[in-house]
Amino acid sequence: MRGHSGLAIGAALALTLLATADVFAHRTEDYLQAARIGVEPDRIQITLDLTPGTAVAESFLAAIDRDGDGSLSAAEQREYARQMVSAWQLDLDGRSLPTRVRASSFPDAAAVRRGEGTIRLDVEATVPDLSPGSHRLLFRNAHLAGHSAYLANALVPESDRVAVTAQRRDRDQSELTIEYTMPGGSAAASLAGILSRLTAALRLP
Amino acid sequence: MRPTVGIGIVACLGVFAAVAASVSAQKSPSAPAQSTAAEATARIAGSAQAFLATLDDAGRMKVQFPFDSPQKARWSNFPTGIFKREGARMGDLTPAQRAAAMALLATAFSADGYRKVREIMHGDEVLRTGGGGGGRVTFGEDEYYLAFLGTPSVSTPWMLQFGGHHLAINMTLAGREATLAPSHTAAQPATYSFEGRTVRPLGDENDLAFALMATMDDAQRTQAILGSTMADLVLGPGQDGRTIQPEGLPASKLSAAQQAKLLDLVREWVGIANDGLAAPRMEEIRTHLPQTYFAWSGPTTPGSAAYFRIQGPTLVIEYAPQRGVDHIHTMYRDPTNDYGARYARP
């Protein structure tokens, strides 16, 4: 191989920059947290990708690497995953759903420092038997609030027994409400669902 | 890469002749009718083989991967220094090899698609000459990579992969069938001057979307506009295999004229491919139009930074400004056929 003359191309192009000096303006000083939520008849599956910007990479790594040995041990990863999930709220029809981390993956520190390191959590919640009709799932992510940009989306359900009917988010997408239906819903079942949610809401402080 | 000189020169001349004819044909109004998908694939495979003929054994080893290699999903919006690409680096090729590589792209893409790709690459050269980069990060037209997955063929599936900062074209070909999904186009700067003219690599995407929004009445806009900010692409790099729930305004609630505008917008991505390959894909998308949705986030005044998404049963397009109008990321996917998943394996 031999090098190609980048200089020659540069001279030939005679390019003039009209833009401002916003060079390489990828996300740097905050975190991107992207949640994809799968709603199935018997479970809720949440995949969350957390990508720190380059400017916050060192402080982010330091927060996970509690013993400061330069590597992210399995125990440190588990603890950070626990912290992340503890900042979530997951409610189905007004009732909190317990979650468990099914899997997690952490990039190496070098990838985080380059800005391409993404932590991925796969979290699951078991759904109790639901009556046919309409249901409402609320997901709220308060992890690194004030320092994050959020995305939150429902996935197309794998099961044809679930139909997502609406998604509502707050302004910054740290909160997503998914409305969905289960088949076999009758007017009576829908009414039962409404009453169930109302009862649950009244129980809330 | 040290060329096999004689073969290389002959191959290049042949490629240039073929490409000249191809690009010329694509500018003709009747070209799509004349250029069938199978013919387009044959021309592209021929150009790919001509490029390979300019390389020595080591060069060919570097550029070729098995069809189902993990290399398939190794693409990114990031520049060199943050993301490491494989394949033939443009800056490492001789002028003849590089000419053959670009001739291949001119054959694989439509005239507009080739222009768009070149303008994205020029944009990265603008970053380089404007003092961008430094440290590990490197910008510029030399930092784009070409790779093949599988053997270029007129019948069995293979993939042409070309990308660098803000560009990832993954074109899978299988005889009469082809897909560009998943592909990523982006631009920063989104506007620059070149040879005395203003260049906007993704300007048509932006302008057609705002033009479509301008035709909508209040009821349509209310349904199309999502009430939250969109920080980035939802299905960008690393998000293969996911299908998000469609949102926004169904195309069935658009007038015929508005549907035509929506298809013009879709063509900005589909039409990157050679016209012979793009035409059947556009027909497929047109067929699914009643199940296709258009969603918008952000101001509707032209010149603003606004996100939009077009999603149908076989299509996801996203356009996501990155904190302003001068840095744009876009994504093109087919949930049923990313990387040619529908095509029979070799």
C-alpha cells in the first residue's frame, strides 16, 4: 500500500467552511439513555442503553470503579446496574412492578473514554394475570436526572395478544406511558380494568 | 495496496466506460424502465470484480469477508479514532485503485445517491481542512472504507459496505433483489461551500419534510407532532433487530398530493441505490403506504431543527438533528430485510 495524497485532494477541493466552529459536535457533556420497552402478556422487557459523553467519561468510570483499580469488576458492574434500576419507576395499572436485571454488558474503559462505550441493561418484570381490555404501563427513569438526554419507545409486541394503542411521554422522554389492550376485552372487562386502576390509584399516597 | 499493474489499468478503463454509460443512463428520464434490477446487479458485480482486480492478494484479503461475518454490523456514525473500520481505506489506495472504488460506487448508486455520498465525504474534508480532529480523531475523505461480504455475484447474496464518519452504506444484492438497509447518512457541516456553490448533502431531505409539513392542516399536524424532544436516532447504529411501535399520522390520512410528497421524501433514501434497484423498492413502499406513519418532533418553521420519522411495515426512516441544524444524523432500515435477511443464503 502507499499513502494517497490527502493534501492534493484538499487543495483541489478548495473548501470553505460556512459553518461555525462546532467541530465534531457529538454528545460530550451528558448521558444518552435510550429505553426500548417490550410489552408481552406475561412480562415487560426493558432494554436500556446508557452512553456517557466523552467529557463525563472519567467521572462516570470513577463512579463505577469504586475500588479505583482501573477495571470494572463484576461486583462493581452489578452494583451500578442496581443503582440504575433503583432510579426507575415501573407501574402497571397504577401498581408497582418488581424488576430484575436479566443481563448487563459494560464496555471497556477505553471505549467509554472514546465516547462509543454503551452500558446495556436487560431488565424484566413479570406481569400478573391481566383481565382482557385496556392497560397502562408507566416507565420513569430518574437515573442521572439533569445530566441526561432520554429516549423511550415501545417495541412492537412479539405476541399478537397485545396491541399498543398509545404512547405518551413527558417533554424530555424520561417518562413514557404505554397504553395497550389485551384481546377478549368486553365493555364489562374494560370497566373492570378502569375500576382496578381507580382502586390502585386511590391506594397511592 | 500494490496493484497488479496491467490488469489494474485495463480493469479501470473498463470500469470507467461502464460507469460512464451507467451514470448517463440514469440521468435519462426513461432510465428506470430500461434498467432492471438484475441488470443493475450485474453491472455492480462487474464493477466490484473490476475493483478487486486492481488489488494484490493482500489487498483482496483485506477487503473481502464471509457473507455472514460479524463485519456486517460493524459500522458507525463515528470518525476514525473513535471507531475502527475494516476493509480498504481510501487513503491507502493508489489513484487507480481509488478510481476503481469510486467507479464502483457510481455504478451501485444513482446519480443523486453518488452525489450525496460524495458530498458527505466532502463535508468530512471540510472538517479536516477546518482544523477538526486532533488527538485520536481523524477526519477527511481518506478515512472511508470499502468492504465486500461474500463474493460479488449476479445471483447469490453479497454485500457492498462503504462507510466512514457520518456514512454507512450497507447494500446487499441478490440477483433481482437488493436492499440498502440498514444505512446511515449524516452531515456536519450540513451546509458548506464547494467550488463556489453552496452544498447541503441532506438538504433535500430537510426541505421536502418541511414542505410536507407545510401542506398539513391543524388536525394532521396535531396527529403527526410528538410532544417530546428527540435527542437522537432511536434505531441508529447498534440497534439492529428492533422494531419500535409506529407513531404519528397515518399516511392514509394524507391527501394524494401529500402522499406523493411523502414518497418523494422516502426516495431521498431509497434512491441512493441505482435506479434499477430503487424502483421496485419504491413500489413496495408505495404498496404499504396505508400502513405507513409520519411523525415529527420540533418546530415546523423551515430552517428549524426538527426530527422526523417515517415508518411502515418494511420501512423506518429517521432524520435527527444533533442540537441544531448544522449536524444531522439519519437512518434507513427495513425491519423485515436489514442486511438482506429475506434473501436465501449462499
